[in-house]
Amino acid sequence: MMELEKLLLNRDKRAIARAITYAEDDEEKAREIIRKLYKRSGNAYIVGITGPPGVGESALTALLDKEFGGGRPLMWTLRG
């Protein structure tokens, strides 16, 4: 698992895809990854939004930004 964490910190696309798969299919592995990486996130909140194309992920993130942004810049990473 340590190698996956290093790859994630280096923004390796395959490692990110693997972590997303864990988030969707293996809650225990996903929680382990989050526990190990969270200390590097500062005071960040982690929110994952996934879904098939066209179901409204972008619209949902826009609503979340409006509701919780409070004038502060929020960082969104959208991948298609």
C-alpha cells in the first residue's frame, strides 16, 4: 500500500484510478488510504463525487461551491 500512496502523492493517473476503484468497491482499503494521506491535507475536507457521464456531477459541485464556499476559493478537480 505504501507504493500506492507515493504514486498518489505524485498524481499518478493509474494510482488515482485504483484509489477511486477502492472508494467505490472496497471501503476498508479506501479508508486505509485516506487515513495515511489525510495528515498531508491540512484542514481539508474530502468529498468524492462519481457517476456515469451526464448524471450531474458538475452541477452538483457548482451547488456545493455556492452553498459552502462562503466567498472562499474552493478547489475542485473534475475528471471526465
